[in-house]
Amino acid sequence: MREGDVEKQIKVLQQEIALTGEEVEALKRDQRAGMDALRLELEVLRRCLVRMHPDFDECFAVVRATVMQETDPEALLNE
């Protein structure tokens, strides 16, 4: 392969790497936005439950502790 061909191929590879990096950054931004939206939805749900059941926070803490001890998070993926 000639030196000029090698340089062209290197430039093409550099451009592909740059585009891939930009795509990864875009995916990370989208994922962060999705996580933020999910956090907001969970907070809305929590506040609604507190309004409906004033002792929700206390009850949730007890149930959460039990679930954390008894449940394998990986097993939940198979349900």
C-alpha cells in the first residue's frame, strides 16, 4: 500500500472514531435525560402515595429494608 493510501485510510479511521465518540456522547445525554425523567416520575408517585397514605414513607422504609435483604436484583430481570 502506498504512503498516500495509508494516510487516507488513517484519516477515514480518525473520522469514524470521532463520529463514534459523538454518538456515544449523544447516547449518554439521552440516557441521562431518561434517568432524570424517571426520577421525576418516581418523585411524583411518591408524593401521590404520601397524600393517599400519610404513613407511606415509614411503611416504605420497612418494606424496602425487607426487600433489600430477601431479593436478588438479578433474579428480578428474569420475571
